Amino acid sequence: MKRFTVTLSMMALSAGMLLAQAQTKAADTKKPAASANAASDELKQIENDWVDASKTKNAEKLGDILADNWVELGWDGKRTDKGKALAEMKTPGNSLDTFEMGPMTVRVFGNTAVVTGSDTEKSMENGKDTSGKYVWTDVFVKQNGKWRAVASQSTKVPK
């Protein structure tokens, strides 16, 4: 009888351990999804902050979003770095008058994220109308606990 009781106790203990492991695994699989959702929301907000900074010509705010080594390949094929982008922001003849953000997709890979999206805008660059629809990609890296854009690319969609 004692042997039967020990066997039952071992089976109950084993079942309890398996149940605990299953619950831990379920919690672990939810953690990355919740973390990715939080990062996705944060990155979408950063994209919207970027637009606000561009509309209001707030170079300080934009400078905080862009990493020091940020580089952009613009819709016109020109390469722009952070310093040039911040300087051009204040140049007369450059403006972002209206901006309608399209849907965004965020993919997070640890401390790196890729955001793709589209927008329709009314804009001027060097006094020329650059209004239209654009598709773009921004790459972010989390540095010292903060997401910073490190690379961008945009393409103007033909009419």
C-alpha cells in the first residue's frame, strides 16, 4: 500500500510540474507579443511625432528622433544625413503643409525595428511642389532605452 501511495504522490507531483511548465511557457509566449505590441505603439507614436516636428519645423524634436548617424535615401535619389536634414528644415521654400498618414506596419527584431507606411502630403522642397503620395521605410534601433531612426527611404508613387 505504501508503494501505491508513493507512486500516486510521484504522479501528482509530476503532473503538477508539467502543468506549471505549460503555464510558464504560455506566459513566456505572451510576453514577447505584449512587448512587441508596446514597441509597435511607441514606434507609431514616434512616426507621428516626426511628422509634427517636420510640420512645425522643430529641429530639436526631430534631432531627438534621428540617430547621429541617420541617413536617408530620398524619393529623388538624394542621400541626406541628420545635419543636412535639420538645416534644410529651416530653409525658406521647404514646407510640409498637410500630411495624411496611411497605415503603418511595424516589425520588431529585438532592439531593431522596421516601420513601413505611406502618406499623402502637400509639401514644398526648394520652392518646388513635391506634393503627392509616398511610400516609405524607416529603420530604428533601440539605443540606451530609446528608439532612434538610423535609416530611411521614401519613394514617390507615380500618379
